[in-house]
Amino acid sequence: MEATITTDTTQVIDLHRPDDFHLHLREGALLQAVLPATVKHFARALVMPNLMTPIKTVKDAIAYRNQIQQLLPSDCDFQPLMTLYLTEETDPQLIKQAVSSGVIQAVKLYPKGATTNSSSGVRDIKHVRSVLDEMEAQQLPLCVHGEIVAPEIDVFDRESAFIDQVLLRIRKWNPGLRIVLEHITTQEAVDVVRDQFPFVAATITVHHLILNRSHIFDDGLHPHRFCFPVAKREKHRLKILQAATGGERCFFLGTDSAPHLEKHKLQPCGCAGIYSAPMALPCLAQIFEDHDLLGNLEMFTSEWGAEFYRLPKNPQRCRLIKSAQPVPLPSGPSIGNDRVEVFDPGFPIYWRVD
Ligand code: NCD
Ligand code: ZN
């Protein structure tokens, strides 16, 4: 059964249950606090490996997956899909092991210093060539945080510099390697993905469909709108929006929901990351509806990601209901005396997950 959409006053959207192909779940108390929102809305999530101690081995990934699964109610069939953190020390032998474990869906490339917990990341892409070769041979996808961090590169140009200097080099070295350019923010990224698909696809976050760079400074500084890659000019946001809503197989949802405690966000040098999980699907339904493209929502949330990762579509369903009044923004979870702020889209959302 495909998505049913009623456009009368009741307005219900019934979809194959969505997947989140880029998610930060953290660990310990924070994991416990944020996991329920994702489990309520998604059937599967690709869990990022950038913990304080990164997930570098199959054993680490299995232990982390167990930590997540132990927190799930017994009747819950949510599936965490695991990733490994690529370092300059990663042994190519690990790739065969990762594939045969059946637990690892991808390896994640963080350029060193690009974002939260990326100090073990890759300084020079040449140093991981043998791992990339093995991933190509074993058909294990590479997820990339596509930004170059260098003093001479402006923060708003980091993504386009990565495409020119790293992504296209990897494409030459390993033409058969499947790559996901994560959380894209620029016209250049949209263009390169369209051009290089089916070997390159992209995840798009909810917040990058909503925010441009001016919104970060609206009437003052908004730390809860700050993430990497940082939002770009409005013309880029419009390209990302067109890519996400257009039904193209190369673009799919990865929320990059990245919870940080307020005490870490609200600092003279605050952490990058936006916690969007509880609002992701309601915001998407609103955005697709506002553009008269609700018929393409299910492809973005529930089809193209699974297809790229060669996974079956989720048999379970998810229903979104439209209310007559805007749905209030949920308050974020508390952890001890602290809390996590939920992404506020800044416009009324009428949809909620049933
Ligand atoms: C993410 C995090 O906090 O782990 N932060 C972010 O700004 N997106 C890491 C990442 O995906 O860059
Ligand atoms: Zn991320």
C-alpha cells in the first residue's frame, strides 16, 4: 500500500515508517533521554559513531548497539543501524569483518576538527586510501562529513571546498564506492549529487530546509540554530528544499539530530548541533504540504534512503494527523539539572505523529 493522503479537513498521512539515515544518539543518560523521540517516529536510524570515545571497531559498534537496544521496550522493533568511525589508523582488514558482522551499514569520514568529537578524524584523505579500496571491494558505503577545515577556507565555503578537493578525488580513486554526502547545505552539493548518482547520494536535514544563515543572527545570536555545516544563504536553502521535496532518488532524510546539554550549547564557545528528532516529521509534513508536494514526502522519508543502503522498505506504517490548531513545540528532555532544547522551526506546525 502506498501513502494515502486525504486533503479534506481531517487530513491524515499514512506512510511506510520513516528511516533517519543520520542520527546522533550519544550514550548514557543523554541516550536514554533522546532515544524515545526517535523510536516513536522512525523504524530505523543510522547511528553516528562520534562518541567521546569513537566507535572504531566492530566490537565497539556491537557494544553500542546493545546499549541502545537495552533501552528499548520489549515489544519495540526499532533497529539501530551502526557505523564505524574512520581514522588514519583504520586497518583495511576491519572492512571485511564489518561486512560479515551484518551489523555495520557504513563507515563515517570526519575530517579532523570539522565538528563535535572529530579530533580522531582524517587529516589527509591519502592516508585512508587502502581502506577506501577495501570498502569499494566489499560494497560498504562511505558517509562523509563534507567540509574542509583550514584557516584559509571561509566557514561558509567548507562544503564546496570539500567537494572540489576531496569528494571528486575519492570518486576518481574509487568509482564504484557508494558515498553519502551528509547534511548538504549548498547548491554545489545538490549539483554534484545529481551528477554523480547512483554512486553519490545525499542526506538532507530538516533544519537546513528551514534555516538560512541570517536566521542564526535574527535579532541576536541563536545558539540553537548553530550546527555544522552551518546554514548558508537563502539561495542555497531554496536549492536544498527543491532537492528534498522533488522526489529525486538521490536525496533522502538524515536529520542529523544532535543533542547537546544547554550547559554545553550556551557557552562563549558553544557546541554545534541541533536537536530536531521530536519535530522532524511534523516539520517535514508541514513543509511538503506548504509546497503542495505531500505526495513526495514518503519517498524522502521512507524510500530512497533504504534503496541506497539496499535495505527493504519498512513494512510498518506511520500516521501523521493534521490538527486545526498549531501543535505546541514539545519541551526537550531533562537530564539532572540540565536539559536539551528542541529545534523550533519558527512557524506554526499543524502536523503530529499519531
Ligand atoms: C554533530 C554532533 O553534535 O555530533 N554536530 C553538528 O553540528 N551537526 C556532528 C555533525 O554531524 O557534524
Ligand atoms: Zn551529524
